[in-house]
Amino acid sequence: MTMTPPQTATGKPARVLAGTTVGIPPRQLDFRIPDAPRYMLGNNATATTLMVVLSAFFPPGERFFMESVRHFRQRVTDPTLKAQVSGFMGQEAIHGREHERLNALLAEQGFNVAVPDKAVRMALALLEKLPKSQQLACTTFMEHFTALLGEQLLTDTRFQQQAHGEMLQLWLWHALEELEHKAVAFDVYELAGNRRLERIAAFPLVTLVMLPAVFASWGYLLAREGKLFDRRDLGKGLRMMLGRRGLIGRILPKMGLFARKDYHPARHDTRALESEWRERLFGARGSLSDQVRNLEEVRH
């Protein structure tokens, strides 16, 4: 079947971006940051401040991911993987930009996002001392985490119901795109050697440098909110985020899949879920379709 190329409002064919041709479209989202309540997750400080920490971590983290892939980009000769890398770079750059905008709003609301931002930069600076191939292995491990987290966000209706509706849209968009490009860094890493011992080492390396940054920042923000010893708030928030049915708690048992000899992100097929959420977010009646500057170029 011959597909009609997308057209602009003037009737001229729209420029099709490389990433779009392989299902990784860099959507130029101009997210309308809403005037959300201070505690955007279940009116709970503990859960909200953890999401604040994650948002503060994303801009430096996305830059680390892009740089680790860029170092090996010249080894990519396959046209499909070249297009996938282009889409990956575009999506990650936009994620960083939009989270910077969100972080500015959070700062206006009184959250000291400078603390988790500094913490993650210090943690990443340690990883940047590692050999380039080990840095890329660490990226593939963190991409494994973000893909699992993205899938959980898109399927966890209990969590979605507790989140502020408009603010949730940014996280759903980010979650979808994490699934769309989840295999790119790993495919580039395979060109760099994909040494299993190096890949297994990424697990403790990332854990040892990132978890202290997460928990120190989280504790600091909770202390500023006067909630560090609020047992009721802590109990509810920890259940929402780290409990057995929590957003992050549910994916922790799956982290070990990364160490399997036959591990590959694409082995877990999420294409149907991605298709569903592309339509819900960016279809004809999509909740975010009016906030994408290049929608005609990235629809596929």
C-alpha cells in the first residue's frame, strides 16, 4: 500500500525527520506547564518530592546518555540504526529541555531543585571518569530503568488517578518516548563490544553513585517541607512509590533482567502499548496534539 506523505497547512509535503521513519519521532513539544497544586501526587509530599528529584535528574542525565552514544556514533553504518540514533538524540534533547522548564516552575513553587541537580551532576561526574564503553554500558542500564518506569507509568491506572491530570501529561509523553527509543543505546553498545562483564558492572556502578544522590536529595526536600518525620505522609508516599504495588516498587524485580546473557530491550515487546498511547496523546483527538510544533512532520 502506498502511503501519502504528510502535508503542511499550505498543502506542501512536510519534511519527514529521520527518526520518524523508524518510529522514534523527535516531537517538538511545547508543554503548557499547568498551575498544579504543590503536592501533585495524591496531595502527598513524599511522593511529590521524589518526582521532583527525578525531574531534576533528567536534564543532566539525558545529556550523559546522548554523549555516551555520540562517542560511538561513527561506528554506526546501518541506515536504520543511523535513523534510530538521530531520533534518540532528538527525543532526549527535548526531554531535557521540557524538564528544565518544569524544574523552573517547581523552583517557583518553592522546591529547591538546585540540590538534586547538583547531586546528579556530581554522581554523573564520577561515571564520566570511566572508560567510554563502560559509560555506554551504564547508559544502557539506566535506559533499562527508564523504559521499565515508562511502561509502568503508562499502565498504572492507580498511580495515574492520584496524579494531577495536566501535570501527568508531561510524564506520559516522556514515558511513551522512553519506550520508543529503549533499544537504541543498547544497539550502539553492541557495536562497541557488548562485554557482558562490563554490562554487569554497570549495575553496581550506577547504583553506588546514583542512589545516594537520589536519597540525599529526597531527604533534603522532605526536610524543607517539614515532612521528613511525618509518619502518615511518609507511609502513604512510600507505598505509592516504593511499595510492592508502587510505581517504582513494581519494576525493581525486573531490573535484574539486564544481567541476563541474552538480554536485549526489544525482547520485551511494548509496541501495542506505544501505539495505544501515540493515539491517545498525539492522534486526531490526542490530549497533547495541539502542543506539538512539528506534528505534521512526526506523525506516522
